[in-house]
Amino acid sequence: MRDALGEVQSVLVLGGGSDIGRALCTRLARGRCRTVVLAGRPEDGMEAVAEAVRSAGATTVEIVHWEATDPQGHDRVVDDVFDRFGDIDLVYVPAGILGSQEAFDADPAFAATAVDINLGGVVAVCLAVARRLRAQGHGSIVLMSSVAGVRARKDNYVYGATKAGLDAFGQGLGDALVGSGVRVMVVRPGFVHTKMTEGMDAAPFSTTPDKVASLIVDGLATGKEIVWAPPVLRFPFAVFRLLPRALWRRVAERG
Ligand SMILES: NC(=O)c1ccc[n+]([C@@H]2O[C@H](COP(=O)([O-])OP(=O)(O)OC[C@H]3O[C@@H](n4cnc5c(N)ncnc54)[C@H](OP(=O)(O)O)[C@@H]3O)[C@@H](O)[C@H]2O)c1
């Protein structure tokens, strides 16, 4: 249960090795958050995240196995965490892969896997989470969309399609949960310097995991439903989404 100041005291991260997740949990643990459950794949760098959040002040830190593409695993993992740790104030869902359009073109099965992780897995686990949060009567879900989902580009449209779907799902879920005490926030980052984007040329208005984490914490405190990271991106994308296709193709080509 959030404390009297509205601060998060417990968090479940689905995609526990995420760099943005690490920044968010560290920031929360420096405040009042004492329970952090990291759920992810065994090969995930979750031990390092666990160590960082312990150093920041979290006292109960646990790693659990969760694979986004395992359809049987979602209910089991979510129920286990809620049964063992009690109220969870925040469920942060960063699980995802980027992949390159070239790799998807060369191996369509890989594109299906990306859709399975970024959209299918996240949708299924969020429905399991929503059921528990609804019963709890409070809590927040934070989903990671992307500006890539706001307007598809020819150089990453498979990834963009997964994020467009996730963005729509997050908005619909948020609307469905109105009145339940549960909130959903959809985050739309541009380029964030993390292991996901390592070696890539930074896009305009690139940002850091710490800055995204700070925007998420502010968004939770103020009840935001959509958070752009950085906030300035809402303006170019308000224009981009209205551009005629031929003009958008030229803008997108310039990167
Ligand atoms: N970085 C950016 O520029 C950017 C921009 C817009 C949106 N986003 C979105 O923000 C979210 C977090 O990004 P990030 O930069 O923090 O990326 P990250 O550090 O690569 O974190 C992504 C996490 O998802 C996990 N994951 C991948 N496939 C999984 C699966 N099948 N089952 C369970 N976990 C799985 C990864 O685990 P493994 O280490 O085991 O692969 C990793 O811990 C992502 O959804 C991303 O699409 C990022």
C-alpha cells in the first residue's frame, strides 16, 4: 500500500534486468520502496539490479523466473508474487526486444518472436496483473510503449507495430480499470541510452534511464496516463502523426 505521502513501497518488475527498470527501482528504493521483486529470464542481468536496489535501501529483494513467451507462466508467476509479498503498489513492465528490421526481414520467425514478447507476452501478463490489482483495490501498471509505435517507420516497423499494439492495449486497460483504484500509465520514450540501443546512433532528444525513471515517478505522483520521454517529443509527434504518408516517408528517411 502506498504510504501517507503516496510513495510506492513495493514494486514488481516484469523484465527485471531492464536498464530503465534498474534506474526506476533504484530511485524508488532511495525513497520509501522496501520490496522489489524482479521477474525475468535466467540469463537476465537481474543480480546486478538486485544489488543496486539493495544498496539504495530496499530490504526485501527477490528474483523470480518469468519468460514472456511462456503462455502458462503468467498467472503462475503473478499469483505467486502477490500471494507471497502481499500488496504490490507498482507493476513496471519493461520486457521487450528491439531487433533490427534487417534481422526480421531475413528471419520472419524472429519477427513473430518479437511480437510474442513485446505484445503477446506483455498483454497476457498485464491481464493477470490487472486481475490481482483489481482485487487489491489499488496499484499502478506502467507499460513501455515507444515513439516508434506512434508512427511506423520503414526501418523499424515490426518493432513499431508491437509498440503501437501495446500502446492501444495500455490505454484500453486503463479505461477498463477506471473506478477500480488501479491506474495504467503508458510511457512513450524516444531514444534512451541503454543496452538495448548500445552501438546505435542516438536519435534527436535522446535521454537516459535516470531521466525516464524520474518522469515515471513524477507521472505516478501526478496521476498521468501518458508520459513522453522526454516530454518535448509530444510536439513533433503530434505533427508527425498527421503528415501525409509521402511526406512522412521523407521525414523518416532523414532520421
Ligand atoms: N532504450 C530505448 O531507447 C527505448 C525506447 C523506447 C521504448 N523502450 C522500451 O522500454 C522497455 C525497457 O527498455 P530498456 O532500454 O530498459 O531495455 P533493456 O535494458 O534491454 O530491458 C529489456 C528487458 O526485457 C527483458 N526481456 C526480453 N525478452 C524477454 C522475455 N522473452 N521474457 C522476459 N523478459 C524479457 C530483457 O531480458 P534479457 O536481458 O534476458 O534479454 C531485459 O531485461 C522496452 O520495452 C523497450 O522496448 C526502450
